[in-house]
Amino acid sequence: MTLRLHNNLTRRVEDFEPLGPVPTMYVCGPTVYNYVHIGNARGPVVFGVLAALLRRRYGGLRYARNITDVDDKINAAARERGVPISAITDRYAAAYREDMAGLGVTGEFAPDIEPAATDHIAHIIAMIEQLIAGGHAYAAEGHVLFSVASFPDYGKLSRRDPDEMLAGARVDVAPYKRDPGDFVLWKPSTPDLPGWDSPWGIGRPGWHIECSAMAAAHLGETIDIHAGGVDLQFPHHENEVAQSECA
């Protein structure tokens, strides 16, 4: 029997044929600044079942589910408690793993790889440099932004018009943006915030570029399945599509 899955890009149920002998799957994991809620658990449970099915059907799977361990919410929690961000992320990543194990997301239901954003800063910077070189991103006032106008297919996943997409992104239109919809790939860090050396100064990655870089680093430039909550379709998954295809 052919395996058929719903494809959010085409809005159709389609036959699933992996690109290679072993399928690849990436699932957006939690931002670890607090305990996860039941909605955060739905993805690991549902896609854990899919992972088990793929492993049984194809004899293997490369499955990555990330940990977002650098984020403004994490920074705020660390500042409030007067601790380094690792004290927050280590605690809540451990709690997340314990909760997922309690829900049975272990063994063939669990990811093979659990990449953390802070371990992939070099990959993130390299991908941003690719985007700048290709004319899809630009540096401005210590920031690097993705140029939405450079990617004609922007919006193809969420199927939103530009005004709706801008409202959904909940962005403040900064003066250094060429277009209001352009989104941040890299942002500067003040001394009280975590930061890494980069060609654009001490800073930290934007949320969206983290997943694109981690997926490419562990699963390759093109993968079979990218999964996550429907609430992430815009802007997160839409921005991942744009970054990854342009890079």
C-alpha cells in the first residue's frame, strides 16, 4: 500500500516517495524558557507516530527535532532571575525531555538528532553569508535582514497577501528595513545579552534562520518532510522556505 500524506504546500493528500533510500524529517522543537504546554507536546507525539511508521516501512529514518536555546524570551527569563541563559535552557530542555518520555515519545518515536541552536552558530553565519552573496539578504546597522522582494514565491506556503503577512508577522517597521516585510536573520547584542562574533559584529541569530541552518547541517540541502505546528506556518515555516530555497 502506498503511503499518502497531506502536503501543506499543495493542500493535497499525495503519495509519499522519499528522495533517497532513507527518508529525512525535521520537526520544529520547543523554545526552552519555561515548561512546555500540551500544544507543544502534540507535535512530538503525532510526528513520533509518523517517525515510527517511516522507520518500519523504509528500514530507517533521519529525524531531527531541534531545541531553540537562544531567543528573546530566554534572555528575558535569564535577566529576571539573574542567571546565564544556559541555566534556563538546560533546566527546561531537561524538563521537556522528561515530559516527552512520559508521553511515550521514546525509542522509534523519538528523534535521532536533537540539535541546539547555540551549537550551530557557524552554520547559521555561513547560511546568512550565502544569502547576502546571492542578493537575498542585506546588512544594515548591525542587523542582517532577508529581502522578501528577492524571492517571488514568498507567501506560497501560507497563501497570504502581503498586507496580511505583515500583520501576521507582528513586526515593528524599523528604519533600516528596505521593505516592511523583511525579517531579521542576525541582530546585534548589547553586553548584557548573549552574543557571538560575526562579520556584522557581536550578535545573535534570528529565530527563523536557526531551523533552516540546523536542518541543512544534519539532513542535507533538501529534505523529505518538514513538520511542526500549524501555528508556525506563518511566519516561521514561510520564512524557512524562503531562506532555504534562496540559500
